[in-house]
Amino acid sequence: MILSLCLAHFLQNPHASQEPQVEPLPAKQMAGLPVQEDLRYEGEVHFGAIRRLTNSGENAEGYFSWGGKQITYQAKFGGRECDQIYTLDLLSGARKLVSTGTGRTTCSFFMPGDNAVIFGSTHAASDDCLEPPDYSMGYVWKIYPEFDLYVRDLDTWELKPLAPSPGYDAEAVVSPDGKKIVYTSRREGDLDIYIMNTDGTGLTKLTDKLGYDGGPFFSPDSKRIVYRSFYPQTKEETDRYLTLLDQDTIEPMALQLYVMDIDGSNKVQVTDNGAANFGPYFHPDNKNIIYCSNQASETGREFDLFMVQDDGSNNERITYCPTFDGFPMFSHDGKNLIFASNRMNAKEGDTNLFMAEWLHDAQPAE
């Protein structure tokens, strides 16, 4: 995974008007080649054929375009020190740099019509990656206040800030009806979820309880939002949350999933398992939610995909990778699932993107 000076920095940034950089992926990564059936683990009954989309570096948060022919994602590979935003053509395998190549970026998503991409970036504040999280405080996520939202026009290559403000702004996605953007912001001090029109007008705050609310995604009918939250329950938890927040960090150790209407009403807790749950995404049936969790891990270090209904019932484990599976998104027709995984990598520590044929009605073995 964001200043009154943001626009000025943007206008002075020599990278802001750069031409797109297109680079073909290695031939074996192209989506037109034969699929690899051996990328499934035992028990992954909802996966048919799986295709590896990347094969080196750290690649995550791959999200389908509206037409389904491309994805947008964040990646760090080669000599880069922090993530940048790319698009990947699923037919040709062509990869295009969308962000400026400077600063730190996160959480990209196609705008309606597939002619623009929204993402979070710190490039207006600094060309470098900024200071990494201080892990002496434990496993923490850095909530960089330098993050703001930007929209890259893929035709003109113009890059514009959207609704900039002091404090972290990131984790933006667009509603399936193309009318709204929901995202996470610290513009009022705490980490909350906001919704606005796609042009940045009509900003409304949807959450107001002390704690972290983030990672939102819309339901297929655009009427609800699923998201992750941590709300401190004791004075000790509250003190630690506020102490970390003052240092622009959070501790993502007990995130639970919630669903609410797009006006912020009817908040319903979906998970209650004491685990770290994140990356939720609705299935096109508007009822099931796929997400990432360490609930089945004895050490807390193994993350897999699970699916649960929006009322918290019928929780089912989907993946069985011994390290990490996360950031799932269904194609708009529900036929495919894209996700990030450490499975069967050539190099330890790499995270790659995979696209799996989704077999929704498959039943787990007895």
C-alpha cells in the first residue's frame, strides 16, 4: 500500500508525462501457451486449468479489466526497490509500466472503459521508496501519508491526482456500475473508508469507529461493500493502535471481514476467527466472498484462500499452498480467478500471479 503540495509536486515531476514503456514478458509467460495443470495442490477442487502469468519478482494485486483482456497489478522486479504499477495483456503477454517509475505505488484498478487506471503513489513527495516499516515494533504495515490517488489516461498518457488530501489515500476500486470509487483514507485522522463519484466529487465517509477500516471492494450489483477491519477492544489494544498510528503504521494481526451498504448503513461482521483476514472479493453470485486468511495455519505464517457466504456461513478452504495465496479477484463472468501466490516458484521469496479456471459447483472430497 498517501498534501496540499501534491499538485505542485506533480506539476514539477519530470516523470509525470513519460511515454508508456512496453516490454514483452518471456515467451513462456504468454497467456496463449498451453496451461499448466501441475500448479494445483491436492484439495483445490475449485481450480481447473491454471496459467502462470508472471514468473519472477514480487507480483501482487492483479485485477481484471472491464473487458477481461488485461489485468493491472503492482510488481517489483529487476533493479527496482519498490512496487510500480503495470498492465498485462493476457493475449500477447505485453507488459506496460503505468506508474511513473518513481516513488512507491499500490492498489491499482481499471477505470470504466479500460482507458485509464487509478492507483496510489508517493511519487509526488519523493522519487525514492521512502523509509520501510520498522519491524522492531513487530510485523507492521506502513501507512505512508505521502500516498495519494492518481489516474493515468492510457490514451493520452496524462496523469492526474484525484481528490488529494493530507494523509494516506489508497486502496481504491471502482464499482461494477462504473459510478463510484471506494477507498481508504486517513484524511480525518483515523483510517476509514470513503466513497466518491469517479470524478472525485461527492466524497462521503462510510466508517467512523476507532480502528482500521480498509481494503474495500464492491458487490457485483454495486449496492454493498466488503472490507477488512480491526477495532481495538481493550485499553491496551487502543493505546497500541494509536501509538502505531502516530507512527503511520498498523499491525494487521486480527483483521475481520465486514459488509455494508454503499451509504455506510447495515454493517454486518462476516468473519470472527481471531485470524488475519484480508483481500475479500465477491463472487458474481453476489453472495459468496473469497478472501485470504491464516486461520488454518498453526504458526500464523501460512495464508490460503477461503470462501464464505456474506452472512458468515459455509466457510470453505479453497487453496492449500504451504506458503501464501492471496489477493483474489473473479473475472466479471465468474469463469476465472486471478490470485497471487508463492506456489512452485523458481526462486524462494518470489510472489507470482496465476489465473485459474473457476469450478464453482465442485465439491470438496469427503
